[in-house]
Amino acid sequence: DAKTTQPPSMDCAEGRAANLPCNHSTISGNEYVYWYRQIHSQGPQYIIHGLKNNETNEMASLIITEDRKSSTLILPHATLRDTAVYYCIARSLGSGSARQLTFGSGTQLTVLP
Amino acid sequence: KAGVTQTPRYLIKTRGQQVTLSCSPISGHRSVSWYQQTPGQGLQFLFEYFSETQRNKGNFPGRFSGRQFSNSRSEMNVSTLELGDSALYLCASSLAGAGGRSGTEAFFGQGTRLTVV
């Protein structure tokens, strides 16, 4: 799976949009971009994933650039409960692909009151 | 529906002992994966089971083993515990079968915090 690069930390004001970037310049055509977050001392929580089209669900939006070398996770109205470490993961879903998630260091998002 | 359940939540063991951790996946999920999380190494993949078969294994010594039962419940065992095995052990379940996009999201349990003294 392609390596991803994320800033180690970011701050965001409560109520504002949080935009978390991820670089995956070596991503291959069959690799999806997955986002998870981990609130302190809890298990990681799935947020969203996509291949090349932008995706939106009840939690967040995922914007993937046209060349697929980077993406942005958007939390539209951040709350204090969104303070967590956010992980961006590139993952192939082909039948011969590895099944595990390869977690990097992630981005510590702190939502400030 | 009920989420992924891991038991016990906390455990203290002595060096040299062995330990068994349990994971009950979400009903209907056939894939169960285990991860170790430490401050120094982050989240690292241990192994994955699907339909009672180990399908993938991470880079951990043979002291770490696991199994999956016919009801998809899984256990992992660590023998001859070392201080460095102190970690949060996380279990994740997913629907995923071979390939495909749907059902690939992994749902994690709260983890078992193992302390080796």
C-alpha cells in the first residue's frame, strides 16, 4: 500500500470546518483512500473512504485531487468531540491484496472552544 | 446492532506468563483482525482471520498467535510475556470477503489494555 504523509498536528476552532490534508503521491490506480480517527484510549473509528470521486457521509466529506496524489478530509462543523488523531490510509482492495490497515502517525486534531 | 466486544478491558500479567484475549465481532462479520498499539510503534497489524483461517500475518514473533471459531469469535494468545508486550490490543471486524469495495470498513473494539510487570 502507498505511503501517506500527514501533518503531525492541527488546531481548529469549534464550529468551524476542519480540513485535514493527506499526501499520497505514490498511490496506485486501485488503491482507495481511507480515513479513520482515534479518540484517546478508544479503538479507531471508520470515517469515510473513496477512490477518485469526492465522497460525503454523515460524518465528513472526502475530497480527492484529480491526480489522486492528495486528499482532504473535511469535518464541516468541528465540535470538541472531534478532537482525535486522524489517520489517512491508502489501501488496495484487490482480491490478492493485503487485508490489513497500515496506520501511520496520523494528525492530532485539537478542536478549541 | 452490537459493536465489536473485547474482553477483558484491562489485564495485568507477570513476565513469563501467557495471556488470552477475546474478541466478538459484529454479527455477520467474518473477518477479524488484531492490532497492537504502543506509544513507540503506533498501531501495528498482528494477523487477520477469515472463516477460521489465518489469511494474513504481520511481523511479530511466534509468541503471538490467534484463532477464529466457527461463530467468527476470535482469540489471540501471547506466550512468555515480555515487558515490551505491554500495549493496547485492538480487534477489528469487517464483512469483507475476497476483493470488492463494499463491506471493507473495519470496525474496532475498545481494546484490551495489557500491562506486563
